[in-house]
Amino acid sequence: MKLAPLGFVVRRVRNNLWELPWTHVLTAATMATTLFVFGAFMLLQENLQNLLKAWGEQIQVNAYLDKSLDAADVQRLLARVRTFPEVEGVRHISQEQAWRDFQAALGAQSGVLEGLPQDVLPASFEIKIRENFRDGPMIEDFVNRLKREKGIALVEYPQEWVDRLSLVVLAVQWVKWIFGGALFLATFFIVESTVKLALLARRDEIEIMQLVGASEAMIQAPFGLHFNGCAMKFQPSVFWVRSANFTSSTRAISP
Amino acid sequence: MIQLFHVFKTYPPNSQALNDITLEIDKGEFVFLTGPSGAGKTTLLKLLFREEEPTNGQILLNGQNINRLNRRGVARLRRQIGLVFQEFKLLPRLTALENVALAAEVVGTSKNGSHTKAYHLLRELGLKEKYTAKPLTLSGGEQQRVAIARAVVNDPMLLLADEPTGNLDAEIADETMRMFLKIRERGTTIIIASHNLELIKRYGTRIISLRHGFVADDLQKVVRHEGMH
């Protein structure tokens, strides 16, 4: 666009704001509120997803080993467990480590353990599950296969917790699509109607601009700038909310 | 300059506004389109500035088929055409000067350039004192003069006026007609749709009568305009 039309467009935007301030304020407020609500919902669901993901990361399967296994057998079994597709990581807890951990967990009351043999606790594998497999039936299937492995005496995992988490994840997914979809449609129609009403208020101006031979760019540019201006007004608040992402604080809340 | 070949215009579902119109209008002609309401005068003007497209037929403006123009082409076409309407179509929020300058600015004239042109035109049309006035504070005749100034600010090759004196009293209507004649002296072709027989008789050099969408009569005459010189 040449300089003269550019100056014309800028002057039209300025005059539009000056001549119809309430239309502008209402347009900006409606668009800001609508888009803010939608943005806030998206933020909320994203944080909720992150919270569930953080909880999901706490899911751990404990596989207790036969006491008869020697160090080489444990290494072989460790390598074997690592080949399961569900496994993200495995930590081997030796009998000695288990004893130390238990003592540390008891803290000041660890004296009650005095007199007990230090190999009373079995060695184990703490297995972290990949994100895609943190679902009740999938974990159950994995646990069943793990139980059939030679050298594994017992497998435990928080089945009830996993089942509840799976349900919550499913519910969040549904709410996200249904409520988010409805909200998106509402936002779309409200913004569309607001833009149409604002254009309607300028119908005479648009008609005259067309009649005197203004190009489409010259007619549309002031309105484009105007609505972008409206949309930009609420962006700082969204960025503020975005930066206040509470994921990190919710990560601390784990089962 | 303007050629219409077998032009038809039908509005849905089956309203025939124009029927087989074939016309030729030369550069610099001063043409009245007349006829009763619904004869097709306004439709014909709308076809000429591409507000509407003909259902059938061709319209050539300086040899260019205006039916084939895209949106950009239509905008370019309208920059060469001045339009005057019965209801003036001025923007109430702008001053008289800004209304006129608007048409100059959309063709790329700078703000200063367009305001200077608009000011000279308004002065020429006797609105020197009113250039900062908003349209609603002006009389009908003054508003029409502002509209005429806007129509001619870009020196159009063609000026189309749809019932330009419809809202004006006889004296102001007469004055408006004299303005059109003055504009014609610059070489602008002028087509006025009107059913004001008094004015047509006094000023018409070519009178095209429409009836039910047909050209009923195409009369050319030599007239002397009182008070012209």
C-alpha cells in the first residue's frame, strides 16, 4: 500500500475510535470477555491435564524378587524387564537398600528394627510406567505378564488408585471436548455477531467507500485494525493468566 | 463512450427491470433518463456503475466490457465515475470538506492534496463558508452541492445522478442543473435519471424515455439554457 492510502487507513481507524467510542468499548469488552473465558477454560483444562500427568507419573509397579537370585540373575532379570514396552525406567532396590530406606522412613522410631536380620526385606524393582500405558487394564495386563517372569515373587501396584485416575482422565477428556466445543462455538458466534454489529454501525461508510471506488483493502484495513485492536486489549490479561500457570504448584499435590 | 448491447435485467423470481436495451452515448453528452417509477431508470444507472450486473447483454465503457470486471476492476471503474443520489449519501460524522476529500483520498491523493481540491470545489459551488459544517446542519441544496463536489473531485469521465433534484425545491433544483451543465463543460458525460419534466424540458439535450424496461423514446434536441452564460 502506498503512503497516502496508508495514512488514510490510519486516520480512519483513529476517527472511528473517536467518533463511536462506545461502540468500540462495547466491541472490545464483548470480544475480550468472550475470548478471555475461552482462554481461561483452555488454560484450566491444560493445567488439569498437567496435574493428572503429574499424578500419573507417580504410578509405580513394585516387583519383589526371589531371595534365591544371585547378582547375575538379578542383572539378567533387570535387562529382561527393561525390554517390556510399558517400562519407562527400572530401579533396582537391593535388600540392603530396602533396609536402609525402611530405617530412614521410620526415622526416630527405627530403633524398633533392632535385632531383626538385615535381609528380612526382599530386593525389588521399582518400575516406572510409560505415559501411554498408565491405564488400568494396560497396567493390569503388564503386571500379569510380569508375574509370570521367573525370579519375580510378587508384584504390587496401587490398582484402586490407577482405576480412579483412569476414570478422572477419561472424564476430563470428555468435559474438555464437550464443554470446550460448546464454549468454542459460543465464542465464535459471539465474536462473529459483535463484528457484524460493529460493521452494521458502519454500513453507510462502507457503502460510500465502495461507491467512490475504494479498494477492498482500503475498506477492510481500518476494520481489521480496529478488531485486532479490540482483540489485543485482552491479550495482556491472558498472558498474565498464562504466566501464572499453576502446574508447578499442583505437581506437588500427588497421591 | 458508453455502449449497451441488448441488455436485459431480471430480478428474481421473474421481474423484468430492463428489456433489450441497446444504446450508445457519446463523450460529453448530457442525457436525461426519464420514465415513470419502475421504468428501469435506476437499474440502468446501477448497471453502469456495476452495482448490478445485467442478466444478459454487454455494456462497454470506453470499449471495456464492464461485466467482466473483477472487484478490483469495479473499484477502478468507480474512480472514473461520479455518483450523485437523491438522498445525498453523505457521511454525517464527517464535515463537508472531509466528505468531498474522502473520494479523492481513496484514489491515492494525499490528505493535503485532497483537502485542497475539496476546498476549491466547495468554494466554486458556493459553500466556502460551510466547509467545516456537518451534513446534517446543511440545507438539502447545500448537501446536494457537497455530494456533487464529491462526485466530481476526481474529474470523472462520467457522472451519474439518480433523481438528484428529488429532494430539492424548484429554485435549488434549477441551480443544481446549472451546476451539472458547468461540469459538462469540462468534458464529463452526464446521465441524469429524473422524472421532473420541467427540468428535462429546460435542460435535456438528449432524453431517453424508458417504459416497463424498454426504450420507448430517444430524443435528441438542441436547447438554449437560460442564464447559462
